[in-house]
Amino acid sequence: EKEDQCLMPEAWNVDQGVITKLKEQYKKERKGKKGVKRPNRSKLQDMLANLRDVDDLPSLQPSVAPSSRPSSSRLIEHEINRTDEVEALTFPPSSGKSFIMGTDEALENELGLGELAGLTVANEADSLTYDIANNKDALRKTWNPKFTLRSHFDGIRGLAFHPVEPVLITASEDHTLKMWNLQKTAPAKKSASLDVEPIYTFRAHNGPVLCVVMSSNGEQCYSGGTDGLIHGWNTTNPNIDPYDSYDPSVLRGAFVGHTDAVWDLVYSGAHQRLLSCSADGTIRLWKATEVAPALNIFNDNQEMGIPSSVDLVSSDPSLMVASFNSGHTSIFNMETRQRILTLESSVDTTVSSSCQINRVISHPTLPISITAHEDRHIKFYDNNTGKLIHSMVAHLDAVTSLAVDPNGLYLMSGSHDCSIRLWNLESKTCIQEFTAHRKKFDESIHDVAFHPSKCYIASAGADALAKVFV
């Protein structure tokens, strides 16, 4: 009617005065009506103004077709342009006034809208049915970003969770390690996630720190860097005041022996040993409790290539599995230094394509080794026979990191394609994927980890951020 009125004002003999009277009367009646809470008009106008500032939206036109589910911006514009038609738009049940101001966390995380997500209609029924309808496995958890750890000045290479506390240690190319208490948080600007301040910074490396592990009681941690040193640290109390004076007892000393970058470290709780692999071609076994020369050295004539990653074989604590830049993966006995088995690999050495293995991990309960490859593959091997069980192209770029949850049901992989993928180990299918980090040069995600006893996963990025998902 409004449009017709604009087109031919002569055709309508309407007394404007009567209309104004009716409007006044209507408004009085509305004031008398309790029960329907109307959003404060100035609040809505402020929000609209904010919206336009944020997104430079064109000013909203009155909508002609009524939408089945009014989006809040539509509602606001109704509110401003047609105060007399608002009656029809009653609010969704049970959400009261909060549906304009409240935030729907799920949507916020899906869309990354920050404050704008606060302007979506929170339909409580939707968020419940969504998980069950979309996933056959209704009990499966969906991970969402919760904490962003920003304090490093350069890419983060490694992560280690405390065995029982909500505490994380990150190793960075800025030469430092930082410890974070996930219970000490502050709301981040413009997003659903929380910011965490580091509670302690470990400084001793003379170059980028590449890897970090924690002892099984969480009282010590060990880090390896491009300087070829492995530093041992006494982990400080997670409730320490970040402004306390420096406590020299934090630094335990350096394990000296490697002559080039230390790529990977593993802690063996069974014997309190430390395993390291380095760009100098060797894998070394150390006594974790004292700073002393290595107990054993493996691959010192580089017959297998340069080791890129190492892990303990969980089904037999005297064995370790190591992967090499040549594309080979072997199982060694740590006591006798013998190479027991080389896992079958289809490496064609005549082709010059990169066959490098970036990470090898051992399944926590099954005799399986899992490798992450530069050529986008993840491969599964049987530790008893050395046979390849399964191979899959898992990402759009090099797979850099792997982690298996403490129960051995899910595999998490990180890649330079900026995504983290969660796989069901039984069916080898991807059950969740999220983009977590931005690229720096051609690198993105360097490490992923499951918390050993709490519901946290973390990722470390070349963008100098670590993220924690719950």
C-alpha cells in the first residue's frame, strides 16, 4: 500500500490527520499491553549504526516479501520503518529479549563473525538437532575454538600439554618457550574465543626452538632447537605470578652432543629417558634425570638418511620408531641399538619428488605406526610385519603433524594447507575439519596435540599463534 501511495497520491483521498490520530491511539494501546517486550528503539538504532560502521552496509531497504524467519536486521528495519506492523513479529519462544543481544556460540564459531554473530537469531532447538542429524555417530564430540594464545613473535613449532593440568607449553622460532595456564583467561576482542596470557617464558636457546616434551609427571620439560642443544627445565608452578623475579632453578642444564638442529624429542616415562633426533643424522638416547652425555647413538653413519621424527613404540617400551627424510621408517631396539624392522615403503628413489616423512607416531594401544608425508599422504603400518595397512591422501598440502587421542580412537592431522582434520581411526574417514591458522611463507600448521587427560586439543601455527579447541 505504501508503494501505491507513493506512485499516485491523488487517487487516495486519505485524511493524514485521521491516520496520525489512529497511530497515537495504537501506541497508547501498545503501552498498556504488558507481556510482549519490545527492544529499546535507540538500542536497535545504535546497533544498526554499528553494523554499518563495521561492514559499510548500504542503508537497508524496506523488504517487500515477508521472510519466513525474520533475520534480526530485517526485524530492526521493520522496527524503524513500520512501527505499526511490528505486532506480527512476535519473538521466538523462550529467548525473550536476549535473542537480539545474545550470542549463539555455535554460529559464531562456524562463521567467525565475532560481534556480528551476536545479531543472529538464536534458535535453541536448532543447535540441539544439528549434531545428531548431521552425524550418524551422535555421541561424537564436535570441537570448537576456545582459546587463542598470542604472545610469541614468530612461528610456533611445537606443543606439549601438562599430563593432568590445563597447562600448555609452546616452543617458538622466536628462541623462547612459553607456558600457558588455560584457566587464566581474558575475553578476546571481537570473537568468541578467549585470550590467554603466558605465565612464564623460558629463555636459553640461541635460535629457533623446534620441539618440546613434558615428563610424565609434568614437573620437567625438555626442548630442542636449531642450536643443537636440548635444554631441560623445571616446570614452574602454573599459578606463578608472571611478574615474580627470575628463578634460576628453572633451567636444569643442556644436553650437549648434537651438532645440528634437534627436530624431535620424546620422553619415555618407563625408563625416564629422552630420545632426540637431529639434522646431524643421529638419534640419541639420554638419561632424562641428569645432564650427561648420550647413553646411545643410532644411525651415526646416516645409512637411513636424516631422521625427521621419532616416537616410542607403545606396545613395547624398549623399541622406538624413527622416520627419515629418505622416506624410510624403521623400528630400533633402544638397548641393543639394532634395527629390527624397516617398514615397507613404496619410495622410488629414482624419482626426485619429495618423499620426506614429517612425522611418525605410534598408536597408543595397537602395534601400528602412522606416518605423515610431505606428499600429502598419511600411512598406517603394522609394527609386527612392517606391511602397509592403509595409505590415504589426507590434505591439500604437506602433512606436518599427527596426534592420536588418549583412547586411541581418533587421529588428528595438521597440514600446511591451514587445516586440521580429525579422523576416525577405525573407518579412516574424516569426521571434522577446521581451518585454524594463516600461512606465513608456505607454512601453516607445525604441530597438533591432544591433552592426555582433559578435553583439549591444540595446534601450533607459523602465524605465531597457538589455538586450543574444546
